[in-house]
Amino acid sequence: MKKVKVKKVKFGELENNVMESVWELSNDDKSSLVDVRSIIQSLKTKNPNREYVYTTIHTTCLRLCRKKRLDKVQIKNKYYYKAVETRDMALLKDLQILADKYFQGNIEETLSALRKLIC
């Protein structure tokens, strides 16, 4: 398997949840745009007991832009966000980080170890 060069970037739980919502709302299409209110609705659907504040989700989207996971697009006076990469590409990058950390970059060994843990 081909090794992918990646920059290590840490993500918090909310950032991961926002990315999951963006991918789901856009059907994992990198060109689809979503707004903060749509992200909040998606998050509330998954976790109705938690309150999501617009400014918190907006700030999280801006952080994800700085981390190169989201792009920001302004249309008139409203901001929209889109994923820079598909969920599969993000997964591959995260898998490579795991492989680099524990298996000297060997993805095959990493997958083998994960299979053992799962089965």
C-alpha cells in the first residue's frame, strides 16, 4: 500500500462531530456547501440532550478551516462550509498517522493489528 505523507493535526470531539455532520449533509461530496444552522440541526438529531450554540459551532468550523479540513465560502452575507476531502481520504490520513506512531509507517501491520482487536 502507498504511504501518504500527512501533517499531524489533533481534533477534539466536537470537531470530529462537526466533520461527520458536514460529510453526512453533503453526502460526502467535497463540492457541497453546508451552513452552520444545518450542522447544528444535524448535531441535535444525533444528540438531542446536548445544546449547541451557533457561535460555538461557527468557531469550530473556523478552527477546522485553519486545520485545512473545511473551506469557507461566502455567498452574499452568509458563510457556508465544505469538506476539503472526503471521509475516506480523511480516514486514510488518520490511519497513516496511527501507522507512523505505532508501526513505523506500515499500514498493512496497522490493519492487521486492528483486525486482531476487532475479531
